Amino acid sequence: MKKLLAAILLLTACTGRAQQNVIPLYKGAAPGSENWNYDEKLAPSATDPLAYDVSRPTLTVYKPDPKFNTGTAVIVCPGGGFFILAVKNEGSDVADWLAQKGITAFVLKYRVGHSLTNNPGKEVWDNIHKPGFQDKIKPIIPLSIADGRAAIAYVRAHAAEYGISPSRIGIIGFSAGGTVAASTAYNYTPGNKPDFVAPIYAYMPPDLQGAIPADAPPMFLAAANNDDLALDAHSIDLYNKWTASKHSVELHIYAKGGHGFGMHRQNIPTDEWIDRFGDWLDQQGFLKAADPKIAEAIANANKPDWPNLRKYDEANSRLPLPAAGKKRVVFMGNSITEFWRYSDSAFFESHGYIGRGISGQTTPQMLVRFREDVINLHPAVVVILAGINDIAQNTGPIKLEDTYGNIRSMVELAQAAHIKVVISSVLPANHFPWRPSIDPTEKVVQLNKMLKDYADANKVVYLDYYSAMVDDKKGLPKNLSGDGVHPTLEGYKVMEPMVEKAIAEALKRKN
């Protein structure tokens, strides 16, 4: 199912995880650690899964929608004190964000030291301040850095395969991963030179630095002044040296944030560092498509068809009027509805349901296309599932009252056309992978109450997915969603009998 969802992923959309595959960085054993005989493991966690005992480095590829591929690539290096890798907060979450921007991301699992316990996070934190820790990581660091250089060389050698420009390959790293990223800005060859570097709260003491090359790449730096490991000083040192050597550099030091803020939401300014990185990439020209055809596609995507009226234009024109006695049902929504139709096509086909979901859409867009994609299809029932992308501000800030009003307007348009309505609750969500600075939790609850109150007062069927699917953190449980927003096939299987019952109820009603 994940591969299928990835095939319909849209750059500007409320999306699931970008398309990905895993590539071994070396053929055979990694040079310099041939005798390492431990296997990679994962310490699972809903918020901070940690990879450890990595002896065979890999790259995991996150591809953008081909229509919006800018031709830029970024290698992402998670941190973890050279013994663990924070593969979500400083890995996949960053890669997803980059893919949304049209950038091909490669999450690097570089070599790390052997953990002695099955609680590697606690093990690292307990030892990082102890005497001797520097001696433990000293032989590991050169191998990790070598993996960073090899990753750049691999991506450049395979640039054509991924639709990447060989002169637009950058690297970003966090903490120890920042060491890997920053080190590639020294002593490079034409094959492994980074075109830009972004060390984030990097560990980069002077003894790991070298002479700054005359053609050193531009650098973006970010850290917090209250870094638990005092690594903000390392970022300041890099900034001063890049400035003194008259190379392009940008530095953001936040008053608060601690160490390892990554993509975590703390409701403080560090939540927005990734947006500042995006601004920097844009100013450097890396968000402008290298391919003129793609640049034109990106430009056209922001032009006249804001509600995406053309998406189903051909399919709608081929759709005949419902046969006599046939009760057509149209599902109107966003990516959750669109992905549903692809994830369980048998469910839609066996019932003759018509899916008209568009990934990323907000209620203003749905309201504009409601006539073309619902009313003109002459259904007996419309199932409306909308609102989560409004909360994510996909098309800009919007008040809950306006989201509610747009859904209410869709209901009233349907009723004026004698179409029965099912108003679906917004599914639980407590974070957005593509918009980590926004916490949707309570807004989802508030919007659902507004919709239920309206449905009850106006004798419209209200379909409460939320209560059936919410977990103790007011989000979607892991077994029902891969990213906390979009259902897995198992999640859709929970929804299907509920929507069938709601449609049957709507058909019984007289209004």
C-alpha cells in the first residue's frame, strides 16, 4: 500500500510518506570496519525510534513527486553521539519535509559504535559526559565521515537515475551527523564535494576542522544557546571562520531549544528552523527547478486552477447518468479519500462508489469544485470528509469557523440539489509530518464538535470516525496509520463498515 500511496504523492499536498527505497552504500563490507560483526537494530518508539549497531551503511531514498522535482538532492545525517541514530526526528521527518519541497532526500545511516545494552539512548546519554567518551568515539568518527563522503559520491554518480543535477547535491546533519555533514566541506574531491552544507547543532571542534578550501560550499547553521552539550559554540566558530574566509554562510542561534530539537515541536522559535532552512535554500536557488520543463510545471501548479477543477474533468465527462434505481455515492475529500480509493479499490468498485478526493485540498478548494465533482454527477448521497488540511494551513491560515462554514455550505448545496449528506468527522491527528510547527490535536476536537452539533440540529448523518480510531494521545494509533494522519489499509478497514452504515442511514432519511 505504501508504494501505491507514494505513486500519487503530490508536492503541495497533505501527504503520506514519500516514496523510498534502501540502498547499501558499499558493495560488501565497509572499508575500515571489515571486522565489525554486529547487525543493525532499532529501538522502537512512537516519537524517537533509534537505530544502533549500524555496521553496514545505507541510504534510504525519499523521492518528490516527479512533476515537481527541483533536481536538488540533500543527504540527511541523523545524530546520536556516534552510537545511535535518531532516524525519525533527525532523519525521515526531515526527508519528508524536503520531498515536499521537490528535493530528493537520502537518509544516511552511517557507521556507529557497538552498543552494550538494549537501551542505547540511555547508554549514550549516561556516558557522553563521562571521562573517556571522547576516546571511545575517536576511532569511529573518521568512518562516519567517510560514509558521508561516500554518500555524496554515490548520489552524484547516480544523479541521472534520480533526476538530480550533479551540481545541486547538499548535505545536512544533526549533532554527530552535523560532524559528518560539516566535515565534507573540507578535503573533498570533485566527486564527493557537497554543493551546500547544513550542520545543525553540530559537534565540530577545531581538531576536526581543516583548511577552508577556496571554493568552499555555502553553509547554513542552526543551534540553541542553551544547548545541553554547549555545541552552539561550535556553530559560532564555523560561522566566524566561513565569514573570515569570505564564503557564504547563515547562522541562527535560538535562545532556547536545547540539544537535539530536530523536528520536535516545542512551541518555541526552534520549531521554525526548518522553514528558515527552506528560505535559505530558496535564496541559494536550490528550490528552483533545474529542468525548465519542471520549472514550468511548478509555475503552472500555482496558476489558475487553484481548486484543481481539471483533475477529474475527463473522468467526470465519461461518467454516465446513474442507471434507473441506482443510488450513486460520491466521496468528497482530500488525500485521505484519494488514497482510500487506491488502497482498497475493491471496496469502491464493489459498491460503485465514486472517489473525488484530491490530496492536500482544503475546504475552500473543495467548495469551489463541489458542483463539478459532486452535484453534476447526480449522486443520491455525498460523503464529505474535510478539514484536516485547513488545520494544517495548506492554503494559508483559516479560522475553524470558516472551515466549518465551508463544510456547511457544501451540505446546503447538496441538499438544494436533493442529495443526501454524510458529514464525516475529521480523523484524529496530533502532529503533521509536513508541518511540524502546528499542533492539530485540540482543533480537530473543536471542529468535530461544531460539525456534530450542526448535523444533529439539522438531521444530517454524522459519521464519527474520530471516536472509533483515536488513541490515548488523541492521535491515530500506529497500527491504523503510518504517519499519524493517513490511514493504513487496516485503518480504512475500520472506516469501511462505518461509512456503509452511514450511507444506508442517509438513504433512509427524508430530508
